[in-house]
Amino acid sequence: MHNVRLSEVDAVDRPVLAIGTDYTPGTLLDTHSHRRAQMLYGMSGLMEVDTAAGAWVIPPYSGVWIPAGQPHRVRMQGVSTRSLYIEPQAAPRATEQCEALIISPLLHHLLLASLEVPALYDEAGRDGALMQLLLYEVGRAPTMPLFAPLPHDASLAEHCKAFLLQPSIQSTPDEWAQSLHKSLRTFTRFFRQQTGMSFGEWRQQACLMAALTRLSTGQSVTQVALDLGYESPAAFSAMFRKQLGRSPSAFRQSDWLA
């Protein structure tokens, strides 16, 4: 189902509904909730997800789990989505909180295939089997252990969003301060006030989020390291291991990405 409103099919007697939706840049889905749980997957752009518990910035090829009845607001920055709407009793994740998810290549392809599944699919046929496998893979998807909060200040937020799309560890606070017409000291204090993190901490979190996404799509450690601006794969691997407790090569080879 493509660009179909959930309200048109929500009452269909099926445990899972799969809907693909294309959003124009800047589309705001104001605070709302669903009777069903939702697994929201962004194939392009950024999704900014806000709940009473916190905020997540979801990079491309990543997902977010939204429990049934959880009020949330989403701003789409040029996003094409695939969503699974799941009856509460069929929900494969037990948490009552939103979670950012790492999407494996298998789950990615299953979500692509789900676009062709009608609302009233044959539960005993191929479409029913596809939906059951989707539930299983959503249930085992690992959470993304990182976040990069967005500031409230509009100008700084735009800089942060642009960085999240093309992160580089070589980006300096001096460059940002100059672009925002602030002194380095003022910018440093302002950035921490807005995000709760130092610029260096935020920059590293953003690069790690991008690294997880790219590694999960099969990119090599060397390619990811150089694309993110690290001086060498060894420098990138040392940072990755320090932050996440495993090497990037071990992450690629783990059952997270099976």
C-alpha cells in the first residue's frame, strides 16, 4: 500500500498493515497517537521524533519503534517511509518507550517487499508469511545506543540537521561559530545550553550514528572511516571500540546484521 491513510485501513482484521508514504521536506505530523504500534522506517532524509520522554533524530536507513497509544510528533526532512502498523497483542517488542532501531539488510528488503502487500492479505499465503517474518525481524532489531539531540534555536538546528546528513569528524567549533556569527566562547556555551552536550560530544555521537547506519548497509570499515573524516581506519576503530565496546568489524560480522 503506497500513500494510503492509516484511517482508511486501520479497521481491517489483520495483525500487521504495511504502508509506504512519501513526504515533502519539512512535513510536520503534529502530536498524535495510533491504536496500533508502529515501526517507522526512513529510507531517505531525517526524521525528528518527539515524545514526552525525549527526542530522537533518526538518520536514513534507520527506524523508530513507537508503542501503541504513545503520543508522538514527527517532522520529515525529505523522507520516504515504510511503516508497519501492528495490533497491540501482536507487538514483537515489549517496551512502552520509543526506541531508535538499527535496520538490518534483511529487514530493509522485507520492508521494501511489504509495499506490495494489500490490507486484506491472505494470512495463510506468501503475504502472511512475509508479515510474520517482518514481526520476527522487528522484534530482534537492536536499538541504536546513540542520540544527537536537536537544539531549539532555529539557526543552530539547521546547522545540526545539515551535519547529520553529511557528518565529518573534521568539522570544528570555530567553523560553526563563524557561520553563526558568534565568538568561539559564546558558541561553545550556547551549544551546550541548547543540546545538553559539548560540541565535540555531539559531533562524535552524530558520526557514530552515521557509522552504525553505514556499517549496517554493508560498507567497509575503511570506507566509513574515510567518509567520516577520520585520519585512518585505525583511529576510527579505536574510537568505535571505546564508545561501543566492540570493533566496527565485529559489529559488521555480528548477528545484529545477519
